[in-house]
Amino acid sequence: MGEDIQAYNGGGWIATKLEWLINWGRKRSPWPLPYGTACCGIEMMCALASGYDMARFGAERPSFSPRQADVLIEAGTITLKMVPILKRIYEQMAAPKWVIAMGACACSGGVFRTYSTLQGIDRVIPVDVYIPGCPPRPEALLQALGMLIKKIEKSHPILHKRYSDFLVGY
Ligand code: SF4
């Protein structure tokens, strides 16, 4: 039990902060939306396989509907033609929502410094955790998920970042 929770076994009741309870539930079930667009997608699929046991984090259930997902894992290159699709998927996710940019292409365009490639997905949607590498190993995705869980733990349970605020800077 965390330090914010106090159990009184003798009396048969538990007292805690509501925000601790909400974040505890959220951090235990970060359902991922796997969005693999290139080679990094293979490493992401590998991480989702049984050998890496994402169920430890409550993230073993990939959601292919944005409306039922909490964490968008963008793994791979995004061309400019794909930008509207990526934005639409992010917009369709219900708040609170988080984004992991997996691999050099998702973080910065990677080796594809060309006119047709987006130079990092944070140019169009907010990113919470960046994973460097070309490609990163599945363990790196697990580490990123751990970092995201810590972030969720400390987040405000009701006030979330708004996409419209993010867009002001662009
Ligand atoms: S970072 Fe490397 S492995 Fe990942 S999608 Fe780009 S080129 Fe492929």
C-alpha cells in the first residue's frame, strides 16, 4: 500500500485521497493503441508478445479503437500524407491520454531527413515519453511504459493537458 493510504483493519474501513485512488486505477491499466508504421513496429509487436509480459503493467490488452485506448504508441516513420490520420487518431482518444514516440523516426524523423517525412511526431501531437534508437529494443518500450506510469501517478486526476493548448504553439 502507498503512503497516502491508511488501513484500519480493526475498524474494517480504508481512508485515502480520491486522487490517489483514481491515479492508482489509471496507472494499472494503460491500454495501448499500437500504431506501427515501419520497422519499429516489429519491435513493438515483440514487446506485446507473451515473452515480455506487458500484463505486469496492465498493458497487455492492445486496443485498435482509439476510443478505448489510453496510450498511443507511435512506432515508425510518419510521412506528411499520414499526418492527418495520426492527428485524427489522437483526437479520437478520450482524455486522459498519453503518447509514446518509439524510435528515432517517431522522435525526430530519424534517418529520413526528407521533404516527405515528418521530423518528429511532437510537431503535430504532444508526446509524453521519447524512446531513442533505430530500432529500440522491446525492453526500451517496457522502460518507457514504466516512466509513463510514474508520470500518470503524479498527474492531476481531473485537469488534463488540452490538445487545443498544444496547437497554439504551432
Ligand atoms: S527508427 Fe529505425 S527501425 Fe525505427 S522506423 Fe525508423 S528506420 Fe525503422
